[in-house]
Amino acid sequence: MAKPTKLHGSDLRKLGYPEGNVINLALDILEDRQLSKLDKGSALALLRKIKEDPYAYLRDSLWRELAKAFVPDPSRKVGLNPEIKDYRRYDEAFIEDGARQQTDTAMQLPITLDGALMPDAHQGYGLPIGGVLAVDNAVIPYGVGMDIGCRMALSVFALPPHYLDQRTQELKKLLHANTRFGGKEVFKNPTDDPILDRPEFKEIAVVRGKRDAASSQLGSSGSGNHFVEWGVVDITIDDNELNLPVGHYLGLLSHSGSRGLGAAIAQHYTKVAMSKCPLPPEARYLAWLDLDSQEGQEYWRAMNLAGDYASACHRDIHRRLSQALGEKPLAKVENHHNFAWKETLADGREAIVHRKGATPAGAGVLGIIPGSMTAPGFIVRGRGEQDSIQSASHGAGRKMSRTQAKQQLSEGNVRRYLRDHGIELIGGGLDEAPMAYKDIHQVMAHQRDLVDVLGSFTPRIVRMDAGGGGKSKYGGE
């Protein structure tokens, strides 16, 4: 059995241990006779736990001194700038105070270069949903968010809208058979996608043990506001990058992200950032990783892996349903949020642009901005507006929190509301009722300078997570 004495400094550096006394201290402790029977893998796992959660080892006489090395030193706490940098707010009267306050705090970070707040903004963790933040050579894990690379994907088919009325039950069955939601539903035979062969699964510690889970969850969707839905695509502009004539089509729209893989990455690197970059309490979730650091480079690679994995999930969803429908899409549109991009600002500065619940809207960039399940979404082309840091909203945005929706809405009213709007819902809950969302038309009215509208998507048959079983409380299967 391999002994811990065979560990070398290079092994600890791969875990993110800093050069110098900390590595020497760890190796010295591992030579203690109490640990002589630990194999190399167990020793490395233990050292990783101490680094990630040092507070749990402060009362352990053997590990106390090593744990202290990873506890943030209050004397090196990073301060905020006293002044709030100016930033553009779209429809300020429409944005809740909590979202505004969170952005104000973000604009005081010493690394901040610019920011913007979209009209669908509401309070979150770190950055608000609908927040855009450009910073200098750093990445903020909670500025990206938990569901890394969450995205919208639309397929447009050469079938008329009345197909939805003629084949309602058939289309509902196709959703049941070819989609999976939440933490427990997976396909018995998941797709073997090239994303699963990426070297990051071997080279980055936090995702090394996540490949099997990522494989089983491929092609599935999360809970909450994630959905797959059939609806009507209405193309209204002849001159469009989709090469579609003006007219009405059957459409398939999906919204989901990077599943458990993205959540694990976000949780791990947020802890790392908070330990390395102690901020005042109101800003603690805005802790960042310098992109010149090992941890910063690791997170950047892991974030891109999660984003590409989210895209692979949507690719599988649309492949399965297109094959089941027996039709090849005429056109596809996909865009993502909850991500960080390397971009050049209007003044020529290089920046890392975080879009947490905000859609990229560079000149000519296509995207989808959904409404609620009873309101249309919009196919858009970005206008490259610099005041918004080439961004737009990622949806209608919530006007009720999930808790408020559950407290204030009744199942009977929601059922009648959906029926009146001709919506077939499979799954879903009160927290995702359409009344919990802002008016998408008002949101779009306040971002006319940010995007051009090429068409719309109106939902008709919607599937969401129901907390198990996929059965709706509102009259669907």
C-alpha cells in the first residue's frame, strides 16, 4: 500500500496548496505515526477537505496549524471603494430595490470596470439576476451563478401551427417520452456525447468524480423555471439570419443549464474565492479569483466545460424530439447566460464580462428572450449597444419570489388562467405560475435600443419539473 510519505510538494500544489511553509507543514504532519497507514489517495482526499473547509479542523490537535493557514485573515480583508461607479439601469422604476442595492455593491469592487442592470432584474446572490458586470482580469463565481451556462435553444420546423391543435395528445406524449426533469429523472440509455471525453474531467479535481453523473444527466433538464415546450414561431422580418420567410411555424423551445456539474463547480470555487478574497458581509458573494492564479485558471476551464455540457444537453433534447417528430429543423437559435466572457469594452479596455441572467446582445448576435408560459418570447438580434455592455434581458423576470407565489396564488386560479390562455401544462408548480412574472411586453419596450425583434415564440404545450412523476396539478398529464 502506498504510504503518505511518498507524497511530494507537486501533489499538494495540484490541490491548490500555496508554495512554502504550508506544503512543508502538511508533509510533516503526514509523517505522523497515526497516519502511516493512509494510502496516497486517502491522504490527498483529506488534505483537499482541510483546504476546502478549514473551520472543521480548527479543533483537531493534529491538523489545527494546517487548517489555520487556510482560514481568511481579517487583517487582509479586501475593502470596497467608497464611491459607487455609475452604471446604466433599464426601466429603473421596474426594478426592485434589492437588485439595485446588489448592483451598487458590485460597482464598488476595486476590480469593477463597468456594469448594467437589465429591465428583468431581480434580487439573487452576489450579482442580481439581470446583472451585467465587467471586471479587470478576474472572475466572480457567484457573478456567473450556480447554473453555469444556462441557456435557451429553439428549433423551428416546417409544420403549420394548427399541427398543435390536431396532434395535441401526440405532442404531449413526445414530451413525456423524450424529456427528463429534476434531480431523479434520467434516461436509461443516455447519449454518449463527445463532451464526456473532455480532458477537464481528468485534469480538474472538482469535476474528476462528476463524469458519471454528467453522463447520466445528459439530455435532462433542471427543476425550477426550466422547461421544454411546443409552440408557434411567428417570423415577422424577411431579412433575417435564420433564412426563414415571414410566416408561422411549429417550434420547440428549451431552457436548462449544466445540471449537477455546474452546481458542483460553482459551490467549490465560490468557497475558494471567499477564502482568498475576504470581503465585507454585504459583498461576500462577490469574492473573485484572479485569472493569473491557478484557481482562477481552473475555474475558467471548469466554467467553459459546464457551459459546453449545458449546450450538449440541449442538443440531445432537440435531437430526441426532432427524431420522434420525424422532422429536421429548418433553423435553430441558441444563446446562454450565467457565464463570463473575455470582451473589449467601448473604451478599448479588456474585461471579463459577467452576465448573470442576461443575454449577450452584440451586433448581429441572435438570441431568444422568453416571456412566461402564457406570454410570447422573442427571437432577437443584438444591436451591440455599449451602454448595456452589449447585453439584454434573459426573460421577463420575476415579480414574485417563489415563496410569495406559493403564498399568494391558488391552484384553482392558476388552472383557470392556463385554460383561458390555451396552455397544456405537464408538471410545474405555483412558484412558476405565469402571474409570478413581469410583463414581457414592458420588458421589451425598455430594451428597444438593445435588440431588434425578428419574430416570436408563443408556448402551447409546456413540460416542467413537478417534483417527481411529471404530473401537473393544472389539468395536464
